[in-house]
Amino acid sequence: MRSLERHRDVAAYALGVLNEADAFRFEDHLMECPMCTARVTEFGPVSRQLMLYRRATPRAVHPLAGPGPRLLDRLLAEVAVRRRAGRRRMLYAVAASVVFAVAGPALAVLAGGGEQKVRVEATDPRSGVWARVTAEDEMWGSEVELTVKDAAGPRPCRLVAVSRDGTEETVTNWTTPRHDARPNTLRGGAALHPDEILRYEVRAADGETLVTLPGR
């Protein structure tokens, strides 16, 4: 092996791809070449990362293996589901915007920056309680902000999200201050997405519904 070829074998030696005879001759060269010794040391982090990758890769998987038809089918199906969900959310937004234009300021759909928010508000004429719910769609469900005015306190209350199949989920709990009609803002969350929620209910501790707000 010529001297120039030995210098070029630094990477192959560091990565362990030289055969046994060439590796033996290169080790003799390292004893006389400080430059190659330093370069082999520089390849240390790369060698460790490749070793970790080899240990983490199942032996039954070939390094150049391609995806099988089942994996491709699953990926294509997932993409189709995501696209249908996106179109469905857009249709909900358009429908809600039409309701907003016809019925007044009780319902609004806010969209911007790739995010969608639903804002609804209502006043119960019997209890006098006013509430506004702003729900933002998240990957895990809904992030909810509630603003409520209730002058009949003190009393413990909770906001309940009722899904389209009738299941219920408590979004947040609070205690209304004594005879305080100022707005009180709270935050909570639900595992339900906004398009899965039929309505929101502000309830007292005894189960009385103080005000009902429509979902999407």
C-alpha cells in the first residue's frame, strides 16, 4: 500500500470497513503518522453514532429494506383520513359562519394562522347568568376559555361539554364570588374536539343548569 493510499484509508479504518490485512497495515502506518492518528480520533463521534444505530436496528431488517405494501397502504389511508378531517372542519367553519351571519353575535368562528377557534355566548333569562366559551382545536382535544358573569353567588359551578353521542366531560370548576357580577375568566380542557361537542352547560353543584351554549 502506497503512502497516499494509507492517508485516504483513515475514514475506512475509523468506520471499521477495512479488511483484516489492510487494517493491520494501516495500524502500522498510524504508528508513524501523527496526522492520520489525529484524523482517526476526529471520526470517533461518527463511529459511536453508527454503532448505536446498528444496535438499535433489528437484525432482521436489511439496511436497504423498502416499505412493504401494508405499510404503504396504512400511510396512504392515514393521509386520506387527515385530508377528510381537514375538509370536514372547513365545512363546519363555513356552516357556522352562515349561522353567525343570520342569527347574530351568539356564534363566531375565528380562523387564522392555521388554527381554528369557536366562540359562543349566551344569557339564560331565568338565572340571569351570562357566559362565553372560546374553544380552540388541539391535537389532544379542545383548549377552552370560559368567561362567566353570575351575580347569585357564592356557589360552586362547573362547565360541562356534552358530546353529540350524549357523553359528558367536565371542562373546569370554580366557585362564584358572593354577589359579584363582574366577569370571571377561567381556562380548562376537554378530550373532545370542538366539532364533537354538541353544547356547553354551566351547572351549579346541585346539577341545576344555569346557562346553555351551543357547540359547533
